[in-house]
Amino acid sequence: MISTKGRYALRVMIDLAEHDSEAYIPLKDIAARQEISKKYLEIIVRELVSGKLVTGVSGKGGGYKLNRRPDEYSIGEILEITEGSLATVSCLAGSAEPCPRAAKCQTLPLWAEYDKLTHDYFYGKKLSELAAKH
């Protein structure tokens, strides 16, 4: 399940894409437009900055902006920055230890197929598809 953090991160990224300019966009403006607590957004944008999806500058004229064009971001990478692995079951997560039952697991092919569908869906969608330029 995608948490509010992941969903709000998408909303922040969409907002930045829709209001893209040379200027940094203040977090208070994003919070007001998206009707999300500025305090909660501070946590989210910190993760987006550390994941190198956005750049943040503090002080007068500060705020946030995208590091790339909206069509260069996949929804999958945004969600993984805030949610962690999108693996459908723990044994398919990239950091998982090899499962000793993998060779005889009757459900593994089912989970692997579902995992691939999920991955391909989110990584096949671009931020630019969700952002409606005004």
C-alpha cells in the first residue's frame, strides 16, 4: 500500500512541475496549493532532496525546484525514494537475503509476475503525464 508520504511526494513533484520556472518555489506556497501541512511537507521534501530529485535553497528567494525536466522522472523512482522498495513481497525486495525456499516455492512465480507488473506500471509513468501545465 502506498502511504500518504508517497502520495504527497507525488503531489509535491506535480506541483513543482506545474509551477516550473527559474525561481525556487517556497514550500509554504506548495503546502497552501496542495492543502497539506507545511510541517509534513518538510519531512517529504527532505527525502526528495536527499534522493536528488529536487534542489532546495533556504532564505529569501528560497524554496524548491526540480533537478530535471518532468518527463525525465518516473513515478516509480519518486515512490521508491519515499516508500522504499515497491516489491510486492519481502523476498523480492532488492535488499532481501536469498530465500532458501525459492527453488521449491510454488507461489514465487505469481509474486514475481505481480512484482514486474507493478514495477513496469510505475516506472512506465512519467511525472509529465500527471502534471498539467497551465
